[in-house]
Amino acid sequence: MKKTINLIACILFSCALFAQDYSAAVRPAQTDGYQKIKIPQDIRSIIGNNLGMVRILDQNGNEVPYVQQKSKSNIVFIKNSSINTQILPDSATFILLENSEQSKINSLTLQISNTTATKNYQIDGSNDQSTWYAVLNSGYLDDLTSINETYTEKNISFPLTSYKYIRIKLDDKNSSPLNILAIGKNFIEREKIRYELLTGVSFETKQNREKKQSTVDITLKNKAPIDFIELTITNPKQYQRNATLFVNANRTVKNKTSVYQQPITEFMINSNEKAFFPTNSTISDKIFLSIDDRDNQPLSITEVMLYQIPVEIIAELKHNEIYQLTVDTNWTSPDYDIASMNLALSDSLQNASIGSLSSNNSIKQGDQTLNENSGKVILWIGIFTGILIIFYFGYSLLKDMKKKED
């Protein structure tokens, strides 16, 4: 029994080694009351879109409740009762939307009940519901949870189309169907002021003459949520190309894991429109853009810009107190009263700011703090040691059990 307890303790200890702990000072505005706090990019690179890893502490170490600031969307939603949905058990869900005015559309927003499931999907278009044409061959939905609502809103983008009917097919072979509450037509205001330009972005363009394709390898300094991509194209003057955005993903076949490029969205790059496209809220430090050049000269891309939708939280702060924002990758979503309350807040709340982020994972030795690379070495040593300890106690436990059987 004692060895079993020791084994459990070692497992918990080794799991704790994987946790990452960070903190930053919160500087309140000069007045007391509810204030907005914008989560900076260095914190978003750690938490992605998961605010459950974030806490605000006062000077006594007590948690200060917060709620996520809801962004104002310019979306007209169609409720589920008006959506034609067909579910084929263990196969697929088909969602049919009517674009009666045949207006040009290149994105939709799905309002989905919270779930940990992920889904592959495809989009087809038709003008008579008899003959269907491919619009988006492959898309991927993930990160389908919200900490403040029982549903999440997920944007899906596709090449610009004006079909009278749009059909979305969700693959249900690996999980139960999604509960689609509503679908919204997007009227995207493409003003850069609404989005935050990501820093530390570099790119390299390659040509594959055999496949008649161009590939743009886009790298970020840190992993981050990516909501939009914008291209600056200087040549030729007239063009219309199909493009697909990919991200690296893992897949396991016969107990062997390999990395492959998973398509996340498709769109059309057209010289008559701004090259600004949604990316289905991808979280990565590297994405790949494949452009079908066909028999045309490759596009001359001089600049690639990535944007993310800012995330803001609201908390009640006092101007003369000290606060700290802490991040721990082991934490889950907090359960605060204000998350379920309908707060009557002003549209012009004061802004609190966040100072520089510091890691609490560094280990001090004498008067020196070990650098990040040394910290990583020590972390891996700790992980390896934890595995050895678990193996030792597990072997001892099995040996004792065998003795009792004899």
C-alpha cells in the first residue's frame, strides 16, 4: 500500500514538471471600478484562446474575478429552427442554407454548443439542389469551447461564391454530431484597427514548376492564435488564383505517429479584391500557403501580415492596489459569479495595462538565474528522472504482487 501511495505521488510530481508558470504586473487605471485588460501577445502565445489558464491576484494573493469582454460582431444569425439539417448516424451531418439573393459570400459563423470534439468538413454549392459543385474540399473545426458561454462561435471561410444553396458536410465518423444552434452570415469590416498585427513573422516563397504551384512558408517567432492573413502582391497586375492554407498536424497509424500538412481553409486570391482572409482561428507557429499558379507566372508576394482578434477581460480593480496576472498551463477555467451575471457596464470602461511577462520556472543558483536553455535542460532531466522513478516503483509493485500470488 505504501509503495502504491509513493507511486501516485511520483506520478503527480512528474506531471507537475510539465506545468508552466508565468506572471506579470497589472497596472490599474486611475479610478476604481470595472476596467478592461487586454491580454498581450506574449501571454496569448502561451494560452492561445484558453483564458482558463489566467488568474488575477490582489496584493494578498486572493483571486479577483474576471469575465471576458464580448466583442461586437457584425453577424446576422439564422436560428437552428430555420436551418435544414440532416444527420446520418455514424456518418455525416448535412446543413443546407439558402442564399436566396445569391449575394457574394466567403465565410459563415457557426454557433456550436461547447464540445471537445473536432470535425473535418467540406462545403458545396448549388443553384438547383440537384447538381452540387465543390467549394471547399477540406476544412477543420477545433477549439470548440467557451469559458463564459455554453456555446462558442466558429468562423469558417471558403472561396468567394454566390450559389443559391450552400451545403456544409460535417464528418461524424469519429465522434457524435455537433449541436449547431445557429449559423450567421458574416459582414466582415476589414479594418485593421479591429485586429492586432502579430509581430515576429517571417516568410519564404518557393516554386514547384512540376506541380505548377507556389508555396509560402510562414513562420512566427512564438506560437500564437492566427485569425486573419493579409498578402501584399505587386505583380502581375491581374490575377485570380485558388489557394489553400495548411498547418502541421500529427496523425497516428498503427502506433506510428507522423507529421503531415493539414488543410485548414481555402480561398481565392483575386486582383480585384483585397487579399485579406480568415484563417479559422488557427493556433500555430508555422503555417503554409499553397497557391495554384497553373500556367501563369508566380505571384510576387512582398509582404505577409498575420492578425489576431484581441482578447480582453473585465475585472473590478482599485487604483491604489497592486495586482498580478498569473498564468499556469495546468489550470482550468475558474467559476466566478460575474461570468453568469448580466453586468450593466459602460461601453467606455477605463483600461488597465499589463507589464512585462516573467517566467516563474527559472531556477536560481547563487546570484545568477539560469537562462532559458539551461532551464529546458533541467526540465528534461526532471522528466527523465520522473519516468525512471515511476518505472522503479511500478516494477517493485508488480514484484510484490507476484510474491503474494506465490
